[in-house]
Amino acid sequence: MEEIKPNEVYTTEETRNFLKISESTIKRFLKKGIIKAYKVGGRYRIWGREILRLLSPEIESKVYKAYRKAKEKTKKKIENW
């Protein structure tokens, strides 16, 4: 597999191949702002550092913390019913 270079620009197709995700998933990531991208000539371009940011363990821990927080909040709401 090719190395992801932080200062190189990639297409959505190249990004999908790096992340091994579907076309609908990449569209969802772009729409929700999970991946920051720039539109050039009607097509998205993504910096390599954005792809690397998604692959970092730091993101995983942030997602877990957000999940735990949402779970606890939901538990408290249910208890109040």
C-alpha cells in the first residue's frame, strides 16, 4: 500500500481506498465535516494530514469519550421517566 503523505492532496476515491470505506460513507463524512475537504473544479480534494488524523488513535479515544458521555446522559434521562 502507498504511504499517505501529509502535505499531498488526494481525491475522494484515493481517500476511500486508504480508509477502506464505501462511497456513501465518504459522502457522509464530508457532509458531516468528519473529513475536511476543499472543492476544486466541482470535486473534493483532501489533504493527507486529514486522512492521517482519522487514522490516529487519538480520534478513537475522543469517539469513545463522546460515546460514554452520550450513554451516561441517556441513562439519566431514562431514570427520570
